[in-house]
Amino acid sequence: MAFATALKCRECGREYPTDPLNVCEFCFGPLEVKYDYEAIGKTISRDRIQNGPLTMWRYEDLLPVDAANAVDLQTGFTPLIKATNLGRILGLDHLYIKNDAVNPTNSFKDRVVSVAATKAMEYEFKTLACASTGNLAGSVAAHAAKAGMSSYIFIPSDLERGKVVGAAIYGPTVVAIDGSYDDVNRLCSELADTYPWAFVNINMRPYYAEGSKTLGYEVAEQLGWQAPAHCVVPSASGSMFTKIYKGLNEFEDLGLIPKVNTHMHMTQAEGCSPIAAAYEAGTTRVRPVKPNTIAKSLAIGNPADGYYSLKVIEDSHGDATIVPEEEVVEGIKLLAENEGIFTETAGGVVISGLKRLVERGAIKRDEVTVAYITGNGLKTIEAVEELVHPVHINPTMAAFHEQIPNP
Amino acid sequence: MAKLRVTFTFVGVQVQDPVIWQLSQKFAVKTNIRRADIKDDIGWVTLELEGEEEVLHQGIEWVRSTGTEVELVTGDVIG
């Protein structure tokens, strides 16, 4: 059963029933799910979690939906890999990669969409919808297919063909919008007000966002029921960054892990770094930017959770790192060539950001560090295809030896 | 009639300009303020705008032309 009791405004504290709402009707502040933690505490235990499914739904007590009806593609409980090779290069003895690129549609978005789709079914919505530059589109379309819902996917008309196919294959209505990201955002907000659809990150957003907490729970459980010293996380809206920290703190509050002393490190690419720029400027007021980055899955110019991310950085004594665009691909290569994990551009931002953190002494050699890889490299082939130079030969031994003299 | 919930951000001398009043004078747009924080050199106002869709969009474009930043209260919803 679900222990969610209400939606609560993060600004004025007003409470609402657990309806499909995303902003406070009074002050337009964002709403967050409120839980009955006392009741959860009487139910949850390490044993109960360990006996649950090998998916994100093993943490059902801390999710705002009834897991018995979950729209589930077997998302989550992704590998936490000890990165010994990369750790040696960077100078870290306890570096781990949380490889969330191996989710059913190859990104962490399956966690949030699984919760949103389940909630949408509870509300008896018939249609799931989103605006997307790639990862979210595929996940929404796949979950709608699994749930037997129809789906609408709104994309910028210049989106790469591979990403369009990656969503369209599941059978949604794909609508390509001729306009800027601003235009796509505005139109989708208007559509969400007009049609009785479950827009996963609009009217489902409070529930949707909670799915990212499982990235905190899993890492703590996989580290033997303890929080890491450092989390290095990519950020777009900042939602996942705040929810990982919330997840770790919920585990501590429920007595499942010892005290959390995790430093939360945000990484953003230079071409879209509004939250990190606010951090560097020493302000909590995030100024929107026009995204211009190869890390398209991080291209949120007006981040909804920017302010709350900065509070997490402050609370956790973490920081934010801006990664130059030219270092994004270097990060992708570093991870691929040393750990055999091919990540999309957001992962390149994380690895290059991690390198900078170690170089400036923010992370020490003996501290347990987790780098979050949230999407698969096959989604952003265009970013790295120039690096690939196969040796061409005729099908003869002589030709092979000519090109490869010392195999 | 269409509604949009937005945040206007004013920077520098703009903080002193009556942009919201001018918007309602120039366009048939109803403005309904819910939250605000105004300092000497920067200020923001969260409000709901209501009007015919085309007029609403024209009004927002005019606000932007004054140098005021206009963003949805939900933040970007594209993901």
C-alpha cells in the first residue's frame, strides 16, 4: 500500500489531497509528496526490502503509488560497479559507477516515468504525454505501451532521427514542433491545461520526481547499507539531484542506514549551467539561460528545482562544477576506455566533472565516491562518431598484415 | 480564454518600471500576482495571465521586448 498522505507546497506549506496537481493554487509554488513516515517506519526493514523484487519497486513503501499496480518494465536495481581502472587513473581507491544506462529504455527516466505512469493509471487517465529531447520520450512511449495507454510525445522539430525512432517505435503520436525550446515548453503547459492527459512532468510531476529517490536507496543498499561520502550527479532541472539526497536522508531517518555525511556534487555542461553558475555567484536565485550544449539531455535553461538543488549543495557541503563543452567527449572516452561503459553526453559531463573535483582536492583518495551514469551512449552517437576511424582492408591476409604489422 | 502562470524577472533599473500595469493597459490581459520578491537591483513576480491565446502571446512578447525575463512557473517541462 502507499503511504503518501498529501501534496504539500514547498513554499507556503499548504496541503492538498493527492490529486494530479503540480503547483500550489495559492502561491504557485511547487508541490511535493508528503508521507506518513511513522507508519512507514513500522513496516519497512532491510529484510523486507531485500526480499522484494530486483527492481526499483523493492522500495515501494517510499513511493507514492500502490506497487501492486505498478507499470513496470523491470526498471532499477541497476549495477553499482567498482571502477578500479578509472579510480586508479583519477586517484580514487573507492570509486563506484552507478550504471543507470541499463534500464529498459536505457536511461534513468524509466524510474520517474514508471511512478508517473502508475499514478496516471490510478487516476484513470487514458493518455500519457511529455515534452522531450530524447530520453523522456522513449520512456513515456514505452510505459504507455506497457500500460495500454495512448501517448503523445512533443519534440523539437530538429531532434536527431535516432531519438525520434527510439520513441516512435512504441507507437505514440509524435508531434514535432517548429520552434524554440521555449515554444515547446509553453505549448505543452497550455496543452496540459486543456486536455485530460497525464503529462508526466507537469500534472504528474510531484509523483514522477519521487521515482529518482530510488537512485539514492539503491546506492545505499548496494554499498552494504551505508551512504557514500560523495555523489557526483548530472543536473538538468535539478530534480534528480535533490531526490537522491532525499532518498539517502529518508533511509537514515528510518534507521536503515547510519548517519548520512554525503557531499552532493552537481555537474553541468558549460553550455547550460544555470544552477552551477548561481552556485559560483554565491546566490540562490537561478537566472535562466538559453541552452547551447552537446549534453542535450541536460539542456534545461530554466530549471524547476534550481533553488532546491542549491539548498542541497549547502546542506550537504557539496558543490557544483561547470564542465567545458570540449571535455564532455573526453569524459565519455575516459569511462568507455577504462570501464567498458558507453555513456551519453550527460555521463561525459559527470566523469569530466569528477576528474576536476579530484584535481581540486574536493574528493580524497580513500573516500567512497559514486558517479551517476544516467543514459546510454548509443543515444548520442553524433557526439562521438568523429572519434571512430576503422582500418579498411581487402579480405586478404596480406592486406591485414600491411595495415596491422604487429597484431 | 487561455491562462499562463509565469514569473517575470526584472534586472537593474527595470525594477522600477511599471511593466505589469503597462501589460494590462496595452493588451487585454488580466494579471493576478501571487508571489514576489523585489530588491534594489533585481526582482521577480510570479503571476497568472489570462486572455485570448493570441493576445496573451503578444503580451508576453511585449514584456520580453522590455528586457524582462518571462519564464513558466513550472520551469522548463521538456526533459
